[in-house]
Amino acid sequence: MRKQYDAIWLNAQIATCEQGYGLIQQAGIAVRDGRIAWVGPVAELPYDPEKLAAVIHDCNGRCLTPGLIDCHTHLVFAGNRAHEFEMRLQGATYEEIARQGGGIQSTVSATRSASEEVLFQQSLARARDLQKSGVTTLEIKSGYGLDWPTELKMLRVAKRIEDTLPLTVSKTFLGAHTFPPEFRSNPDAYVDLLCQEMIPVVAREQLADAVDVFCEKIAFSLEQTKRVFASAAEHGLKVKCHAEQLSDMGGTTLAASYQALSVDHLEHVGVPGVKALEQSGSVAVLLPGAFYFLRETKLPPVELLRRHRIPIAVATDCNPGTSPVTSLLMIMNMACTLFRLTPSEALEAVTRHAAQALGMSALRGTLTAGKAADMAVWEVSHPAELVYYLGNNPLRQLIRQGKVVF
Ligand SMILES: [Zn+2]
């Protein structure tokens, strides 16, 4: 006869992340059909675990958390920009690098010319790295094609990563990342293409879960961003926004008016933007990897976000130009050291709030009965240690939908 649970993990320090750490000491968690069936103190189990579960895992006092969620990545790209990194450190300016074909344009060229197989293999390696830091759900944006064939290729690769690895992938269409060289002299024609041709197909064929725009002086204006959001809304797609990274343009308020799932970066956001987030319930996604790599100095207004009770997520922003990072643990540490999040906020930022930023709260982000059994077991005895160590990887076991990945 089938037992009540497929498997049970015992003797763990469980951080449910339902509120703060949501710590339960000497706890257990039981799984059935890929979902969490029970979580609580081991002493409250009605029978011996052997009677209840087919498989028993003893955590020996280790910490068990939800699988981590990286809610903002650009990890599908070809090539890398290590050469530019080297040039910059030898004294070259951004303009000099751009004039030699560097910057985002070099990634667009490399991604356009890479075969789908090469793009897949290079991107898969990065997704695997993230998985090794405890990630069970991740978001992937398009946006290095800026033409239809390559944007489609990127979205197919993102789907293939999900089909290959035991990972949940949320796909975001970021055709509005920057303007392609072909449209440099007529950028509004590219916005027409996005709104009239690409977004309707993305929606109809369910190629992505959301539409994102890089709203910035060097990218899409507020008016152009609004046109893209209006098209997304018209076709039933949720929106996200890269906003207020380099200046306060009002992208946050605009995105909030479209009930954005999240608004990301936010270093330069002011009081009106934060109040708009409070109204819309959008998540503020902070990206300390880019802040670090670019040696930025303008900090996002964390205290203001706290005061208005805006849910804060953090993510790797994995991308070749400004955040070549594939460890979410490292990013949690940076969120604390650079942005002064508390370790408890940093853990919520990659679990509960990150799930909210992807519209996945119903099924992921906390260890709650009924949700997907995505979990990580760590060689630490308190979750603060996950954030405290830098460059260490204490992951001992990763579980996705009740099955042990490794
Ligand atoms: Zn980004």
C-alpha cells in the first residue's frame, strides 16, 4: 500500500520564508506528488516517520530552505566580454570600447551569429552554475537579438534549458533592450515593429510570460516605454521594467501604472516612484552585481522602500556586460554588504519576494503545504550563514518538485 508521503526530510532547521526566516527548529518536511504535504516540528508527527513515508532523509541539523529563485537574468547570450573588461582596466574609456564594436552591440552580433546549438550549450552552462548555488527557478530575458529570428532563437533556447534541466524557467521578452543598429536613425520604427509585430506573436504563441523594457536615456524613452507597455497590456502580457538605473526618468511610476510584476534596478528612484510601487504592489528588484561590477556609487533607497513596505527581491542580473555572475549566494552577500539588507531580507529577496516578482507566489517561494516541493539543504545550521560566507558553497542537496536533483 502506498504510504501517506513519498518522502520526508527530518531533523532540519527549516526556514519556511513565510515571514522573515520563518524558522522551525528540529523540523521535518514531507512531500507527496511533488508538492509539500506537511511541514512542522518533528515532535508533532503522529506516527513514526517509517510508517508515514517511503523515503527518509536525515538532515542532521542542517538548514533547509526553499529552492532559490533568480528573478532577473540575461543568461542566454553568446561569447563574453572579458576582453572589454581587460581593456577598461588598461585605461580604455567606454566610448573607445564602443567605437571598436564593443559594448552591448558586440553581444548582439555574437548572439545573432551563433548557431542555436552553440547558444544553447553556452547558456546551459550558466544555468547549471546557478543551479549549483541552490536555484530551482529562474527568469531568462531575450534582448540580445533585437531582430525577430534571434529573439525567437533566444526564447527557444530558454525553453530548451527548462526542458533539459530540472529547473522552472520564466521567460521574458526584452526586445526593448536597446535599439538595433538597423534602426539607429529611426528608433520609433523599431518600437512600431515591437508593438505591431513581435508582441502580438509573443502573446499568441505564449513564447514569454512577460514583456520588459529598458527605460533609460541611453535606451527607451518614457514615451516609447509607454507604447510597449500598452501593447503588452492589450495582448494580455504582464510587464516588467529596467528603471531608474542611471537616472530618475519616471519609468517606475509608469510601470506601476501598468501593475508591473516588478521594477528592477531603482538606484535613482525617488519618493513618487516608491509611492507608485506601494499602490501597484509591484516588487522592487535590486541588482547588486551590476552596481558592484560598474563600481556605481548611487545606492538604491532601501530605507525608503522599507518604509513603504515594498517587497524587495534581489537577483544576479547575469549578463556579459555589467554582471557576469552565476552565484545567487554571492549576490545575497552583496545585497547585505553593499545595499545593507539584513540577512533575513536577503533570503526573502531570493525566495518569497522573487516568486512574487515572477507572478509565481501561489506555487513557489515559501515552504508551505500545497506549494511545489522545491527545496535546498545546506551545510549550515542557521540561514544567516548562507549570506555571511563569501565565495563558499554549502549546498548539500537540491530538490525540485519533490525529486532530489543532486
Ligand atoms: Zn537586466
